[in-house]
Amino acid sequence: MLQLINLTKDFAGTPLFNNISWHLKKGERVALVGENGAGKSTLMKIIAGLSEPTSGEIQFARGAKAAYLPQDGIVTTGRTLFHEAQAALGELLAMEEELHRLGQDLERMPHDSPEHDQLLHRYGELQEQFRHRGGYTMEAEIGSVLKGLGFSQDDWQRDCGEFSGGWQMRIALARLLLQKPDVLLLDEPTNHLDLEARNWLEEYLCNYPGSVIMVSHDRFFMDSVCSRIAEVWNHTLSDYHCSYSSYLTQRVERVAALRDAKRRQDEEVAKTEAFISRFRYQANKASLVQSRIKQLEKVERIVLPPERKRIRFQFPEAPKSGKTVMELKGLTRSFGDHTVLDRIDLTIEKGERIALVGHNGAGKSTLMAVLAGGEFQGGERIIGHNVSMDYFAQDQANVLDQSRTAYDELYADAPYAMVPKLRDILGAFLFSGDDIHKKVGVLSGGERNRLALAKMLLRSSNLLLMDEPTNHLDLYSKEVLLDALKGFEGTVVFVSHDRYFVNALATRIVEVGEGGVESYFGDYEYYLGKKGEVSAGGAAKAPVSAPSGSMADDSSVSLPPLKKEERLRDREEEKRRKREDQSRQKRLGELESQIAAVELELAELEDEMNAPGFFDDPERGQQGGESHAALNAKLEELYSEWEGLSG
């Protein structure tokens, strides 16, 4: 389907990746991973034809097309939502128009006309193509995709310009999915989706007939969709034919093996360099020295990039709260005639980590604002004993001081004990190098949100209310935040659209919808099970029919992770290689000792033979010459064996 051949990309002379050769099969779903700045988005743009490589080439299968969804920046206006989505099906619309025109021509044309049979044949042929490619179910498919991405039927006739940035990206995603390119390139497709839309997209992509390459910071989403991980690391592309969770384990093993290989290589290089230095000026060792020099020149040095420093921090110690942290009794919150929360009851206990879930517009942010002290129309909001809360709203960035630098804004509220860790914390939330000295006023929306979140985590409180704290965070930053919250001794109520984050942190799920709330005392998987979205086994999902189109008969390729027996064989093979390496190192040490002893014996013999009168006795001279030849032969034999083991 797709092949990269010796692809290289440089920026201002600095290599992003070198000589990448990689291929993608039809139906494969690949997650492109790597640290920020590694080149993931750049590689996707090159494949999409939006950026040029420094060298190398890209080859697609005959007739294959790729389409790319960027992270943001797409704005559509001037057409209704339905017509904008329909425009993605340009070829089908053109076929429909031609069918309509042919039908009119056939109605007007006499049956005995010479052209009638020709037109009728064309009409039948085109009608079959139109049917096969889903023309007669076009509107149903548009409706299915729009509904899956969270649009209601009332939105269909709204102008696209009325939708906000996040919804604009959903429109762009809908267009892309309806086009059904052979290679679907998705850069952070879940950024602007709620949990329901993510679930729908996950199932859609699992049954997508083409190939998919995606960049995502949603670990759960990658585990569910992708069967192959391609890591941009060390200026190259490394493949792992497994899920993302398995990749994390296998990567640790691969990096450890690479470090071990570099250590062994460094040791061998050091020995060879020592040999060259030792015998460089001895004429009788010239050929051996030259051999080692050539051997050294051929060594392809292993280069390891620096590992990212693991950041860990703890929340400042906060006062203990009472057992009941907050209680809502018969609480109502309305906006005009629209009641979002209708006489709800909710009790939050000390130490709970509660995730609020529900579709967009269900009232999650409204409930969060009420918990934080926002207004409501009826009922009670009772705060528990000794509760000190901190609230991270979706627009939290608006309260930052625009005139301060990022570092100064964090420093202003940091406890004394946290000051030495401020740079590490900024780095964990994607502020690197000179970024920490940027004024808050010039930061992007995502950067300001990350700074507001980092600032919140430095303050002392025993109740954290967090509305979508994982927005704009990469996988590494989410792990830092997750570890910190797991170690937090207070109470957390949060909204997040990252299912891995929710499942790893939440001890209770509160579903918000239709004016009420319902509690599920467990993690997100437990909640899904109770909602009937997971089978009794806990993993299988209800089947979803494949998207219709010309590629509907293709099967996706899924390469399973290694089986237990294979892993055992690999471990035994690794043990065997280690034993052989230890034996080789031991023999090398013995040979070096023997070489040193023979060289010493040879040097003593040469000193003796160089003494005046040594050859006056012919028999003695003959014995000395034979001994000298035998020692040289033995030395050559030892050197030959040493060289063989060293190679």
C-alpha cells in the first residue's frame, strides 16, 4: 500500500530522521509514536504530500490515495453541515448527477433510436457502480458518521461557520472518513472528541477497510485500534508488531539490549585501539596493526540519544478534611428554560477519585462549576469540615497574569520546597529550553492551559476539581499528572476524555445526563460493563459493520504479540548467547596472557641472540634460530585466534 525508501528529512542541517525504509500493508492500523519534536507530524505531512523530504522517495500502490487530518487549524464556513459532509463524496455525487441526466435522456429518446441501447448500457453500468460504492446509502452513511461524531440531526442545516474550533475539527474528520482514502493519516484525531465519540471512532477505525496511520496521546484508543507501533526514535523508525501497552514493555527490553550492545562495542573498540597504540611502531606487527585499523574503520558505532528524565513530584501537604467532603441535596441548575441538573443528590467522601462522564452538553462542566461554588437555583450545597478546594476550569488559562513569564507565573504561587523543582515540572508539561521565559500573553491556548494546570498542582488543597486537565497533554505529561494524582491523599473530582487516564485514576464513575446523575462504584471498565458495552469476558465489543466502499472486501492485517512459548524460546536463546559471550571473553583473556608471555620469551631470546659471541657456537646459533621461528609461529597462531574471537 505504501513504501518509504531511504527517506531523510533535515531542518537547518539538523537531521530529523535518516534513511528510513518502511512499508505499510493494506488494512494495517499503525500508531506513530515518539517524543515531542521527534518528527511524527512531519513524517505524516511528507506521506500526505504536504511537505518535501530532503532525500528519498515515497511509493504508493497503483491508484492508492492518502488523506491527512491535522491537529487543528481547519475552519469551514459558507455551507450547511450536511452539504459540507456530502461534498466529501464528490465522485458519488458526480455519478448521481450523470445517472439523473442519462435517465432524462432515455425518457426523451425513442426506443428504436440507434443511440438508445448504448445509453441504456451506460446507465446500467453506472447504476451498478453507484450501488456498489454505496451511492444509494449515501445519506444514511453521512448521518451515521455525523451522529457518531456527536452532531445531532438539528445541526445538519446549521452553517459550518457557527461551530466552534473543536466542532470544526469534527467536521473535518467527518469529511475525511466519508472520503475513505486508501491511507488515512490522523494527527491527534481524539483531541476534540468526548468519550462517546471516541468509542464510536474506535469501532469505526477497527473496521475501516483501508490502512490507518495515526498519532494519538490516547493510550486506550491506540491499544484498541492499532496492531502495530512505529516509533520515531534516534533518527529512525522502529517497528513493534503489538499493541501500545506491549510496546512499552518491549521498548524497555530493546533499549536495554541496545545499551548492552553499545557497552560491549565500546569495550571491543577500546581493546582494538589499545592494541593499535601498543604495536603501532613495531615493524613486525605492521600488518596486524593495519588489519585492526581497517577493522575499526568498518565498525558502525551505536549512538544512543539521551533518555528523557523521569519527572515525579508530590502535592504539598494539605490539612485533613472531614469524612464527607461535599454534599448536594435536591440541587437544580437551569439556564433559562433549560434545566441541566434537576434536583440531584450527590455525596463526595474523603479520598474518592470521581470521574464525571456523559455526552457533550450533558452537564458535566455545569456540575463541576456548581461543586466549585457556582450559582444554582434550588437545593443545597454543603461543604464538609476543613475542606480547602482548588478548581481547574476549561478556561482556567484566562486567570493567568499575561505580563509574567511562564517561569515567573509558576514561581509566584510555588511553596518554598517546590522552587527547586519548577524547571522539571515545566519540562514535564512541555515547556523546554527558552519556552519558560516566554510571556504568558504570547503563549498558545494549549500552552496557557498546561501552565495553569502545572500552577494548580503546586498549591495546597485537599479537594481538586479538574475539568478536562488532560487536554493538550502528551502521553508523557499525562503519566506525570496521573502519578501525582495517584499519590494525592485528598479528594479528586475530574472530567477527562482520556479513557486510560479515567480508568487508571477513578474509583467511582458518576454519569451525568438527562438532568440527573448516577454513580458506579468502580473504574471505567466496570462502568462500561454495567452499561452493557463490554461482554462478560471484559474485552469483546459488539461487532460493527465495515464502512461501505470499494475496499469493503479487504481484511485488516493484525500481527499478534509474541506467544508465551516464543517468549520462553527467546529467553533461552538470550541465556545461551550470554554464556557464549562469557566463554569468549574468558578465552580472550587467556589468549592475551599467553601472547604477553610468548612476547616476553621472544624478547629475552632476541636479547640473548644479540649478545656478542652468541653465534660463535654453530649448534647454539642453530637452536636459537629454531626457537625464534617457533615462538614467532606460536605468536602468529595466538594472534590469529585472538583476532577471530575479537571480530
